[in-house]
Amino acid sequence: MRYAIVSDIHANIRAWEAVRADIRTQGVDVIVCLGDVVGYGPKPAEVLEAVRSVTDHFVLGNHDAAAVGMMDYSIFNDHARQAIEWTITELSSDAKQFLSSVPLAIEAGELLFVHAEIAEPGRFDYIDSVEIAKENFAASKHFATFVGHTHLPKMFELSADGSVQELLDTTCGLDAEKRYIINVGSVGEPRNPDDLSSRYVVYDVEKREIDFRHVEFDIVAYRRDLDATTLDLRPYFLRVYEQVFEGRKAVLSSGGSLVDMQVSHDSAALVDLKQVSTIVQLSNSGTMLASAQPSRTPLYALGTAAILIIASLIFWVTKENPPSPSQNDRPVVSKKNESLSKEEPKKEPEEKERREVIDPKIAISKLPAKQAPPKAMPNPPDPEPIPTEPEKEGIQSDLEPVVKVNEEKAKSTWWRMNKEAAESSLVDNSGQIKLRLVRPGKGTRAIAPDPVPLNQAANDSALILGIWQEEKADGIFSLNTESSYTFEGWFIADKLRRPIFLLGTRTGEGEDNQGWHIDLRPPARGKKEEQMAFFYDSGTQRVQALAEAVKVADKKPHHFAITWNHEFSNDEGEMALFLDGTKVAAASVAHSNIPGEQTNPLRIGSLGNKTPIALDELRFTRKALQPHEFLLKTTIVGATMVKGNSSNRDSWSIPANWERGQVPSPNENVIISEGLTAQVENSPPEPYSGSLILRKNSQLILWGSSNLNTLPKAPGGIIMHENSCLILSTADEVNFGPIELIENASVYGGASTNGQGGIRKFNGAIKGGGKLILNGVNRNQFRLETANTFSGGLMAHSTQNEPFYIVAAADASFGTGDVHLKENSSLIIEANLNDTIANTAALSLEGVGSLRINGGGADPNKLYKLLLQSDETVAGFFIDGVDQGEGLFSGETHPAITGPGKLTVKRPNDN
């Protein structure tokens, strides 16, 4: 888990945009904002909206509290007070309602996030000395607390003997035996005269590594923004810039924005905890602060939230309805582009906890096995070309769990939209959701990045102008009151001549138009930009989240997402529309307007689509995802091998083979580029804490036991792309950390006779959508020692035509896919196990086995294919390609089996 922690943006849109761009390069999972989004700067509304579009995780800052009437700002200095009074007039009621709802602190396990201090978060005192830091350490037991407020990045370190020291803001690892208070600095108001860059930090939980980031922003553009307002102030960094870099006369005093307010260290809280959410618990390992109890100060603004809600409801009831999607549609109840309009406030959730929970897991779908080539069909007419090459993204993976598909109701499903499906049915990654072909499409070049964000699957094509539909509706994709969902994907559209239907359950083609859809629309009359809508028809009422000014028909790749949050409030759900990760429209739907049964099937594409429209990588998830969970994940960089010599056994150690002209350092990710071979023999690299990424058709050969530190352990891991290969040419025992199989990849027990007799232990979890291919040499043993979730199945064979075997030593050893043992390979399922092979998977035995077994009734002169020391249940059983049918199998029924266990074969639909 990697956090980006930002603070004190202070309405500086120039600084925020620069920092956001830097965050995208850092492989961050979650962004946390430590408050003071507004105040001082000229763009409070724009900045708040921009930050909210990428994170829901905020804590309250003193300027935020002042701007919504939650604290008396008479104690602010003149500059801050003037800025707050101006800011109040700039914020919409929706923005104020949001700021009124965020907590004073968030904790996630051993981490705590507050704006200013720990001892009394609502007092906003400064942690600016060792003595005050020591008092704040005593207020909690968290390993690391992240703060802002002073605008000066630094760290305080607490040792086991109780001593505290102040540390510089340098990138470093944190000592697990100590504790830390980390000031992340300021994004929008830097106050170090020697460094006018924006500051924030990236923290890697697994590595316990803190990275203090410096980001330059456009100060001159900020000044133009400031001069366009009525604000009469010059922030400290701007005065320094004008004096030092422009030679202007300026007074650099301790006033202005250097100190926000005067507050006594022993004063009462300025913001009472009764006015905001209590400190949010995100795990059981955190410690609730004493200050999470009600503060001793009175409430300053008890009626603020109620007044804002009443005003929002009155406005919603009386506002004008927009036009419906077509001329024949009835009037629509809608909320237009609410995230972009101050005048039209959106109703916020009453249950604040939903906004504040940091979800450490990202939903990643399983990948499908490769489909068989489609049957020959007449080619459709060539569509108009869409000439845009999407920009490729770099390596990214968190080695996070694959979302399994529930047999009763889909949790997550993914249609890859590859060209192979242009003239056939669309089958999702689980193999359970099949959309029949209505109109053939045509393959076109990829729209989504290659590789696909989040799971790094290869992406070589997309589909254009086809139509696919559920055979019959099963309710999985309906908008309902019981569950939330997200639909997302990528598209390219040419100039719009009429509305374009992307997907949905309301097609407009039949008598029953009940359901939802997402569409693109030409510009409204007198407008230049297109429209985009998430539309819902309950049968009695129509509601749409309509973005009226978006750029979608520019022949460029765009990511879209729609989310349905059924728990938006007690009696309403929220429809939200996102374009390229930014929320562009939202609307609420009363639960009473959602019928219990919705019968229209899901449709991708429409007969009415005339404009060329291409779709790629469509994903459905049964939860309302946040933007950081979309298929837009930022990249992780590393040391990249860009050239190699397959005949050089020490190609890893040659600096010229690497992108920067130097071999990987111990704290980097290592990336072997597509098609290259890296080898290690006489010059083993230092152990490293990052991940090893093997791109498509690449391989790594390790020639001796001293080179095994090339294989990373947790928290790093091995990420294997299509046809990548790892060859272990040593007889020594090898222990693997986590492995993520993006697509089918191979692990060789050796090369030729190298590696014979070696044990290869997979004691880190294996995840991903690919197939694990184990290639053994003489007497190799592959031991699967942990539960795994990879879904592509396992195949065992020997290109050297030598005997080896596999040992299942844990439940769920083989993930969720089929297991295929070819010639010269055998399988041992150890005692006291249950379901090493998934009940929905098949076991296939092919060729002669490799096991000679003494005792237990086995014939020592016979080669066995399967030794069962536990009972096992599978969905299919094949021997040399022949289906053995259902029933109970053992050594008594099949000569290839021995051991006391039984193999039960039961078809899934009979479970």
C-alpha cells in the first residue's frame, strides 16, 4: 500500500495540478488530504472539486473549518482573515456541506492522519518543537502520524528510551522500533525561502519508506489568478519569488501567511468533535485517541448542516428539468452536471463514514483463458477509421487479490473486447457471463493502455461498431436498492451526428424502456462541446446525470465510468458519471422509484449507432468504486533492462544493458523488457526490496545458488507477463515470494541437466489471471505451499522429457483453474488437505507418470500419475483426453492413482 499525503493546498490550483501530475508517476494507491484545501489562494472552489475528484479521504483543517462557520476566525492574522471572508463567498453550499462533514482525524492501522496536532486535533496547535512533539507522541500509540499546518516538512522521531529528535525531510526508511510524526509540508503555500516548490510525501506501508517530494509549479500563473480576484495579499512564497527572482522590492516579514493564527498551547479546542465525525477507525490495529471523546468546548455552529440540507432540498424541488434523450421521451427529472455548478448543490450522504473509509484493496478482475478462433463469418462493411494511438502506460501492479466471480451473482466481471470477439459472442473473464452476438463488429487497435492498468494484461485490440446482448436478463446488471455497482471502460468516438449508445439495459428499441444506459450526445444548440449522460428510467420516472460540456468526440481514447451507490442516503441512491477519472455529473434516485424486478437485458452497442464508436476493456464491479480504483491506476517505475545478449551469462551485471546505464539498486523494481533475456552467473546482484517484472516473451536465467537473491520476497514479488519465463539452473532449494500471473507464464526447474533434483517451493501467494506452466528436469519437485487465487490453471510438462512431480501442500494450492499433468509429470496431494483443486475445475492426466512408490499398497515397479493422501473433489476428470464422467475414483478404479484418498467428480450444476 502506497499513500500520497498532501496538505495545505490553500486554493492554489497551479500547485495542485503540478502535484497531481507527480502523484500519477508514483504508483500510489490512496491519496489522503490533511486539510486546508481552501484559504489564502484564488481558486477555492476549483481546488476543492479537483481534490475531491481523486480522493474521498480528507481531514479538517483550520481554514476549512473557518470557511464553513465551524470556528471563530477572529484569531486569524489579517491576511488569513481577509482570505477566509472572501473564500466564504466563493464556495457553493455543496462545498460547504462537504467540508462540514469531514473528520478531524483518520487512522488506518498503525497510521494516523490529522491536520495539526494529535493531542487535541480540533485546537490546531503547531507541532514545531521537540518538546511539543514529545507531548503529541504521548497522545497516541500510532507508528507514524502525518500532519501539516506549519507548511514546513520535517520529521520527529521517538526512540524506545523516550528521547525525541527532529529529522530533516529526506527520503528514507523508517525504523520499526521507533515512532514518527511526519510533517508533509504544503502543496500550495511553501514557506521555506530556499525552496519554493510544492511539497508532499509518498509513504510505502510495506517498505516503511517515506519519500518527501518536491514539485515545481507555475508561480507566475498563480499570481495572475490572484490578481484577477479582489484579494489584497501576497503569500510568503510569492514575495520571495518577486524579490529574489524578479528583483522587486519586497518586505520579507514574519507576518502575512507565515503564521495563520495565534493559539495557546493549553487552550480549548476551536472545533468541537461533536461538530464533525469522530476519528475514523480503518482497522482493528489502530488506537482510538482520548480526544475522540466529546471536547470540553461548546458548539459553535450546530444548525449549519441542517440549514444547508433544507436549502438544497428546496432548490432541488424547484429547479428546471432538462430535455430527455430523444424527442419522443417524456419529461426528465434530472440534476445537471452538479459537480461543476455551484448553483445546483448535490445532496451529500448522511452516513459520513462512507466518505472516510480508506479501502486498501483495489478490485482487479480475473483474465479469461484465450478464446478459440471464431467461426468464419462474412466480414461487415469497413467502418470509418478512428486514427488515434493511445498512449501506453508503464509497469503497475500491487500483487493484490483477484476478485472472484460468485456463482450466484457476479461480483466483478470483465469483457476484454479483443478482435477475436468481433464476430462471436463476448465471454467475460470468469466464463459465466456470455453476451450473444447481435451485429458483428470489427477489430481495431487498442484504446485502453497496453498493458492494461491495474493488472498489466497485454492489450492489442479493441472492437468497433458491434452489438452484443445478454440472452436473457438475470438482474445482475440492474439498478436496484440492494447493491451498488460500477461500469467502466474505454472508448473512442468520431464526430457525433446523433446520440451514441454505449451500453445499458434501456435500449429504447422495445416497448419496455425500463432500465439505465450511458450515452454520448452531440453539442446542445448554441454549444460547442458534446454531452454525456447516465440515464435511468424506472417506468414511472426518468432521471439523468447529465454532463453538458465535455469533450468526447475528438478521436482520442477516453475512460468512462458510471457508479450506482444504493446507500447514498437512507432512502436514496446516487448515480454518478465520470470521464477520465473526473466526476462530471450526478443525480439521486429515490428507492421508492426503483421497481423490485427489472427484466431488460444488458446491451453493448446499438443498431442506431451510425458514428464509428470503438469500445475496449469493459469492467463491471458490484460496488461503487472510487476513481483511484478505476482502470486508470498510476504507474510504478523501476530499473529497466533495454538490451541483452542471450549468449552472455552475466548480462544483468552490464550497466549498458540498463536504461539509465546502471544496474538496479537494492530498493528498485526491476523490469526486463519485452523479448529480452537476462542472465546471472558470476556477478550476483544485491538483494532488493522491489518487484521483478518480466514483460512479454522475456526470460531470466539464474545459473547458481548464489544468484537466488535475484528473486524478490515480500513485500516485493514476481510479475509475469505473457510467455515470460524464469529458469532456475541450480540443484539448491529455491523459495519464491508472491507471484502475479498477468497471463500464461513458465517456471523451469532447470535447463538441460542443470537443476535436477532441486526443490522449488512456492510459499508466497500466486495471483492473477494467467496460467502457471511448470517445466521440470530430472527429479525436480515443485511444492505449492500456500493458498492461491490465480485463475488460469496449471500445466506441468517437461521439454527435456525427464520425470518430475508436483506437491500440493495447502488448501487451494492450484487457485481456481484446471490442472493438467502431461507426460513425465505426477501429482502428490498431501494428507489433511481439502480442495487443493477448485471444485469447479477439472483434473487432466496425460501420458506416463513419474512416481515410484513403496508401501501403502502401491506397486514399486509401477509409475503413478496421482498420489492421493487426502480426498479431493473436482468438476471433471480426464485421462489421456477421455472424460471419465462423474463418480468416485481411487487406486481401486484407476491404475494411475494410488494412496488412501478418494477423487470425487461432480459437475458444478449438480452441487
